[in-house]
Amino acid sequence: QVQLVESGGGLVQPGGSLRLSCAASGSIFSSNAMGWYRQAPGKQRELVARITSRSSTTNYADSVKGRFTISRGDAKNTVYLQMNSLKPEDTAVYYCNFYAYGPGVDYWGQGTQVTVSA
């Protein structure tokens, strides 16, 4: 089992910045990917950004490229999402995700609300 604890959500004005953090604990498989997904009201959950453990390969949703940056902490069990130039359409619940390649299992955090509004 992997436990994920998220922090950093909140209310911010358009054009502002927020930084989300997610710390993983438990049975941390060495070959994994960590990332962030989001779900807005009435919409499906979508990938925002993810980063792999071994090669640190990243991929982003087109809607956030150039504005959001995903990174991992030195211990590799923490992932950060720096969100700049936030827009109202970024408003959603953001979920941390841990994917273990070996068993092919997804783990999810409890979600953190990000609201972009004037």
C-alpha cells in the first residue's frame, strides 16, 4: 500500500501562483510515476502532469504547458506542481497519483481544492 498526502491548494486570483505538494509513504516501488490529475465539476478527471521515477520523464496536458512545472524531491517520494499564470479554468480538485509499474496499480490522494477567482 502507498499513502499519499497532499497540500498547497487554496484560492488565488487569476494570474497568480500556487504550489502543490504530495508526499508518498508505505510500499514505495522503485519504478513508478507520480503525477497530478484534476477534476472540475461536471467533468471527467484529467491528467495535468506526471513524472517518472527513473528517467524523470515528464508529460503535461496541453492546457498547462508553459505554465505548470512538475518536479520530484531529492528523496524521490515527493512530487511538486508549481502552477503559474493560473486561469479560472484551472479551478478543480487536484489529486495526487502514484502509479507502481511492477504491479500496475494506481494510488490516489484525497484531493485538494484549487480555486482561481477574482
